[in-house]
Amino acid sequence: NAGVTQTPKFRILKIGQSMTLQCTQDMNHNYMYWYRQDPGMGLKLIYYSVGAGITDKGEVPNGYNVSRSTTEDFPLRLELAAPSQTSVYFCASSSSRQGGTTGELFFGEGSRLTVL
Amino acid sequence: GENVEQHPSTLSVQEGDSAVIKCTYSDSASNYFPWYKQELGKRPQLIIDIRSNVGEKKDQRIAVTLNKTAKHFSLHITETQPEDSAVYFCAASNTGGFKTIFGAGTRLFVKA
């Protein structure tokens, strides 16, 4: 299994541009998440999904959009990029059991985004 | 919503000494408390977790304790080694686990 795969690994954007960070997992996990990690800071939850067609906001959703059309894929869309969105973005997934997820998050390798 | 605070932000210990990292959480509904280790430039990886029906859990040199009444939990690393140097994150989530909220992290340096 490849686990959680994110692309691209690095990207530089100009202010106002848009882009999509791709995330796919091959573990058949129902739950998927997007986090951002600013230098010296913890991980902030942007959006999460509990299954295909279902998404919800996390702690810091402004400026982002997501969709979940399949179990495997959970892309993150940045509209009108701003310098404040310069960060490392991590996609993660977790498995489910009766009553909810097991809890352990499996992370991708991260995508480093710089907005200039 | 849930808020997780973590202390200290930086910790430096001599090889062989113990290291303790402490976290507090705000949401009494939280019942799952994982700890992640992130090496420089790498992804976070789970090292140990504890659920609210357990007070302590140990795995070789690492252990986690949980005090639900006080809403705090701690990570203990004994006999530290240079390869333990990394950033450690505590986190909390509820039964659904849909929103895992992280602390700000502790950068641990183990000096040889």
C-alpha cells in the first residue's frame, strides 16, 4: 500500500492565483482530513470528510474548499491565494469502526506551499 | 470547541535522562488522546495513544498518563536517546474522532 499520497510536494503561487492540492489514499479509509502546519506551530484542521459526498469545516476553513466524490480522493482547493496561506499542508486519513473512527491518523508527506 | 495546550514548547535533556511533556484539554467529551512524533521534514506519526477508560499506558520507553478529572495528560520518555530528538504533538478527539485537535508541539533535544 502507498498509504496517503499528496501532490505536489512543493509549489510557489502568486497572490490571487488558485490551485488544488491533491490527496489520495489506498487504505479504504472512510475519514479524511486536511491540516496546515505553520512554522513552529501545531497542526490546524482545515476541513474533514466522513465519507464520499460529506465534508465539514474544521478550525481554519476560510479561503479553502474541498470535495469528496470518491472514498480515495480528497482534494483541497485554494481560491485567491494570500501570503497567510503559506504553510505546509498535510492530508490524513483514518479508518472507521462501529461508533466512529479508530482515531489514528495516517499522514501524507506534506505539500509545502509558498504564496508570494 | 476543543482547545489543547501543550508545555513546554522546547525541552533539552541529556542522553539517558527522562523527558516529560504535559497537555491540557478543554472539552470534557474528548476521550481519545494520541501522541505524534514528527522528525525534521517528515510527516507526523503516531507513537502512543490512550483512551479515557485507561489511566496509564506504556510501550517500552514511552508511557502516557491521563487524568480526566483534571483534563490533562502527559507523555513520559525514559532513557532518552539522540534519535528521540523530534517535535512531539499531543492531541485530543471525541468518540467520533472526526476532529482531532493538536497542541502546538514540543521540540525535544536529546544531547549525546
